[in-house]
Amino acid sequence: MRVDLFDFELPEERIALRPAEPRDAGRLLVVRPGGVPPLEDRRVRDLPGLLRPGDALVFNDTRVIPARLAALRTRPGAAGLRAEVMLHLREAPDRWRAFARPGKRLAVGDVLRFGDHREGAPCELGGLAAQLVAKGEGGEIVLRFDLSGPVLDERIAALGTLPLPPYIAGKRPADARDATDYQTVYAREPGAVAAPTAGLHFSEDLLAVLDAAGLSRHTVTLHVGAGTFLPVKADDTADHRMHAEIGHLDADTAEALNAVRARGGRIVAVGTTALRLLESAADAEGRLRPFSGPTEIFITPGVPVRAVDALMTNFHLPRSTLFMLVSAFSGLETMRTAYAHAIRTGYRFYSYGDSSLLFPADPR
């Protein structure tokens, strides 16, 4: 499909720079294609009453790591070059795929030093070094670090900063509030470089109300990569390449969710990341199987969604893969109408913005 079909005018002031307080106070636009009414303005804390006892919510329990690192390039016979690295996919205990700026000035074989930039400084003094072992397109590089496994994780946590999305980071630096705000209350598995933002709306109080309402809670893991922020540069969706993200769905959770549907309950994905992981694990009939590994699934109109019956998700940017996904789920014209309503009535967009509860264009 033509990418310009997913374009719309988004006033800059609609992009939220801080979340609602408390977490569950955000607005929630309920979208029921063909329903009466098709759009309903609610609050996130209304969610328990919008679902049915026996429905299952699926949360992504990934935890955001401080994946933005300041680096100094060292190369024999060349002056040091300051660079910024954004980790986005772990390939081995000592190896990460990353985006670098300025990527064009880096070359295979370069050594990047993080933290203590003194030449030859040992890691025990607080520094970290990596060799650039491969280059891709768009500033993507592969780094092999001089540390590995949990020791490397600890050093990255000490030296890195929280990777706020570019449309927020361009307006203000990350601060102490973001360390809490940009993490779900149920985050458990470290590895994401972006938050599963629909989950940011859930407070401990709201989770307790969901439990009391007879809704079951389940977790999957999809480590969100920095590729989620990359613009779609192709003119046609068929020419866009998704970056891989690592996900995991265990056998017990898969069977529990299959049992929910067998009893007549609905599977409600909290966030596009949870939906993408479930769809990666689903067979042609929508039955879930255990899944562990990378997924590059790209859901656009015409790609069926088989494993999910409702989707809670924030509002996404124009021409983004995420707006394409919600258009596949609820219908392009439905979502264009819903977004026009959201913009007109003051909903806040993207990571720290308001949310929506979407039902499918073709009820399962």
C-alpha cells in the first residue's frame, strides 16, 4: 500500500512531553468499528467496565535499559571523534546492534570508548570499550564489547542514559522523573530501549481493580528496539524493512490464553508490542504456540490479526508502522476518523500521551 495513505496532520502541541498523573488518569478513546456510537470518550481507569469477566489482558513485561551511550572513537593516526550510540538489539553476550551518530564517519575496526575516555584506561576504572565489527544502512552498526553478559549489563546501566523518544528528547533532556515515568509498574525483563507505552497507564490500583472485575492478567516479553522510532522512508509499505526484536511467550502462557478463547473470553493486547508478539506466535487459526527468538512481523491492512480480540494502544505518529498496524486492526478509514476526532478534541499523542481501546473491523 502507498505510505501516504497513512499520513495526517498532527499539530506539534499534541505530542505529550510528560505523562498524565496519576498514571490511570489519561483519556481513553474507545473505537468500535460499525458500533453505535463508533467512538466513545472515556478514561483509562474506566477500562475494567469496558471489558467482560473472563477476558484476558496481555502485558509486555520488558524493562527499558539506559541504552543511550556517549562514545569517543579511537583510530590509529586519527583524532578522537565524539559519537552517540543507541543500542537496539543484543546479538550475543558481548555483541549489540546499535544506531550511531555520526554513523558515516565510523568505520569497521574503529574502537569506541564509553565512560572513561582516557587512552588505554582499564574497564575497572569505570570505562567500557567496543570494536565496530560491521556496518549497515542508516547509521546501523554492530559492536563487540570487551565485557560480556551480566558484567556488560552492569556497565551499560552505569554509563548509559534513558533513551527517551526523539520527539521528546528533542524538546528536553531526560531527568529523574523519567526514570519512573518511562517504565511500566510491572516491568521485569531488562532489554528494551523503548517502553511499551500503552502499559505506562497502568497503576497498581488499576491492576487490582482489573483483578477484582474477573479479568485475568498474563505477560509476554518483547524487547522493544530503537527501530520503532525510525520513519518509513519507502513510498510503498512492501518496501519497508522492519528491524528485528527479541520476544518470548512461554508454553504455560500460550495454553492459558488458548483456554481463555475456548471459554468464550477475549484476548486484549496491552500495546502494539504485545500484539506483535502474540501474532508472531499464532498459527493460521489464531492458536498460540510457545515462541522465543527474533520477530520482524510487519502488520499492515490486508495482514490478518488472528490472536487478538481487542487492543489498547496510545496514539501514533503519521506514516508510522504503528499507525499502519492499528489501521490493519480496526480499518484505515475508521482510524483516520478516530485520529481526526482525537486531534480535534485535544487527545495527547505518543509515548506519554493518552490511549485508545480498539476493537477489530472484523470481529473474531
